[in-house]
Amino acid sequence: MPEVRIIAKNFMDMVASMPAMKLDKLYQNGFICEAILRSLPPLGKKYVLQMLHIDVPVGAKLLEEWVLPDGVSKHRVAIDRLVQLRLFLEAFDRKNEKTYKINPTFQRSLQKLLVQGGTLPRESMPSNITVRLPTLEDLEAYALEQWECFLLQLISPSYVDKPLSISSSLMKVFQRRILSQRDKEAPKLTESGFQFLLMDTNAQLWYIIREYISNSEERGVDAAELISFMLELSFHVIGEAYNINTLTDFQRNIIKDLADLGLVKLQQGRKESWFIPTKLATNLSMSLADSSSRKEGFVVVETNFRVYAYSTSKLHCEILRLFSRVEYQLPNLIVGAITKESLYNAFENGITADQIVSFLQQNAHPRVAERIPSVPENVTDQIRLWEGDLNRVEMTEAYYYDEFPSRDVFEGACDCAREWNGLLWEDSKKMHMVVKNEVHPYVRDFLRRQK
């Protein structure tokens, strides 16, 4: 069964993977430092605050004394995270014992933020200038609608009523691991693409933002500056209007892309124009687990494998087609069935049984979401059993050898394969054998020496 190859990282994972020079440049911004501090595990926050005003290295052994014996594993996780983000700099003292020192750039920025406080580069606009601002409910509905429109345009442009203004070059960046296309054929979803569609909204967002940032250098955009602006956005207030004239030319170009993704809403007044952050934008500095609040589901699965989806979304219909047979669609209801054939098709496309079950549970309709289990056990068990049917035979790459010149050469080749623990099968009468793929070079070299 294909493994999940698509991983949705959050912002802090991307920050940790940046070069040291760019990280130090990021840490010159107090809001970045606050966002980083928020993302740390509880022990990590404690260590940073305790060492914030200590200018000398602290021994690793001394740090271990700050936690109880049963907290050693959490201590190691916290230290690893601090080192990955270059918040702690490792060194060795004269006794060759490991020490940690807080990053000086991060230390100065966070000290200044805590002592002097911080103000955003821009303030929200007064209400007498911005009229008819959307309510929080309307803003959340807008963000969801934009995101679904983006996903539909990503996987199936023909289903989109109002295409977004995302450039074709940028759309190709998002599609490169999700869609594949051969000559004169329509694009098809890859294994990663199928898995991407079954993720929840926040996980999908992290993946798209990661692709957007990782490709920024090719577009002539500094990744550190891009991350800095996005983290800065996460400190803005949901539903408040901010003047676009307070943005730099670089930030104005970025804000247009973010509006297409549903992270902000753009509005135009008589004289001024402004942007309004949505919940998607303010979640950017949080961890994936923190931001994955439960949304209202829409799927009801019955014990007879019938599926009822109370939704008007074309995207939901396309997602259900990935693993079920959609029979008919009413204005606010999609009716389908989970069949052996539809699931086999899903498994062949790289979707796993656990992903399907997880999707059905996470999107369970409120009427059934409170039940335990929310999806009937006979359905989840059968989905996993049908997946198991395809895993009865495990395919392993191997090499088959025959036509040996003599028995001595055949037995020598078998012994060579055994030494490397790579002999899968042998027939001593007919002098045939099969070896593991990784052992083939050693057997080949042995046979060459026998000539």
C-alpha cells in the first residue's frame, strides 16, 4: 500500500528549516519572537523565559535539574525544539560538557518586546471610514467559500463558476505534487493529491502555504520576508479593517494572493481600500493541533453503507467521489454508497482506509457526531478488511539468476547472497536463484570475478 508522502507542516517547522543567517534576521522582529514563543511546548516557554536575562551559557546537566524525573522525555522534546529553531545555541565548556545559551538576537528582541511592549506597524481604520464591514460569521463563510473555490480550481477548473485570479505559474506551483499530466491528456490527481483532499482545512492550508513559501525564491521573493509578513498578519484582529496604503509594494502583491486563498478579504471604499484578516490568517502562528478546531460536519453513514451528505458544495461532492459511488445530487443533499469497487479504486489511487474513516468521523453530521462511534463499526471494519484484501501479497523488487556455467559458480553465488542476508529462493537442481534488489551488486561483482 503506498505510504502517505504529503506532509502538512506548520509555520514553525518551516522556520526551523531556514538557514541560520535568515533565522537571525527573522528574530530582529519582536512579533516574530512572540509568535515563536507561543508555538513552543510548555517546558520550552519556561526555559526561554528563565534564561531570557541570563547572558552566560547554562550547562545541560543544570537544565535537567529544572524538571522532575517523570518529565525527562518532555524536557528532551523541548530542548530539541529550541535547538532546531536556534533559540538555544549549543556549545561545550572547558570540561567538554554541553551548554546552552539563548540566541542573542532573539534575546534582545524579546526583552525589548516585554519591557517596552509592541505595536503593530498599522492600526485598524476608524469605523466612520469603513462602512458595512462583514460580521465574523460572514467573514468565516467568505473564507470557507474562497478556500473551496481555490481547491476546485486546483483539481478541476471546469467546476468553478467564478475562477480566482491566481496566476497560471503560481497555480502550477500548487499543482506540481497534486496533479500529473501526460501529453495531450487531462490532468489527473496523484496519490498525494488524493490524500491532500481528505485532509482537514487547516492541514490543507499548511501544505499550500508551505509550497507558496518554498517556491518564493524562484519568484524573486525573499522567504524570510514572506514568513515575517505572514506571522505579522497573524497578530491582526479578525474582522478589523487595515489600510492597504500601510503596506509596502512587496506586501501588496502578497496580500492579493492571500485574498484568493481566503486569508484576507479586500474591500474598496470611496477613497480608501483595506484588507480584513480572516480566521485562517490569525491561525498562522499557531500549531496545527491548536488551530484545528472542529467544524460542523455534514456526512451521515448508515449501517447499510449508504452515505448522505447534507451539503451544497461541489467540492464535497468531488471528495465523496474519491471513495464512494455518488448516485444522485439534490440542491442540498448528496446521496451515495460505499462499495467494494469504489473503495478498491480509492486504494489504487493511494488513499488508505484510515484516511477514509478519519474523514467520515471528522465530518460527521451533528446529529450523529455525538454518537460513539459516529460511523457504524461494521462500515469501518469492512473498509479496513477490503483494504487488507489488497495487501495479501507483498511486492518486493528482486533479481532472478539462471544459466550458471558450473555448479561451483552457482553455489558460490548462493553463499555470497547468504552472507549479505539477501537470498530469497534457490533451486539447486536447475541452478536458479532469486536475490534481494540491494544484494544484486555484490552477487554481480562475484560473478564477474569468476570469469
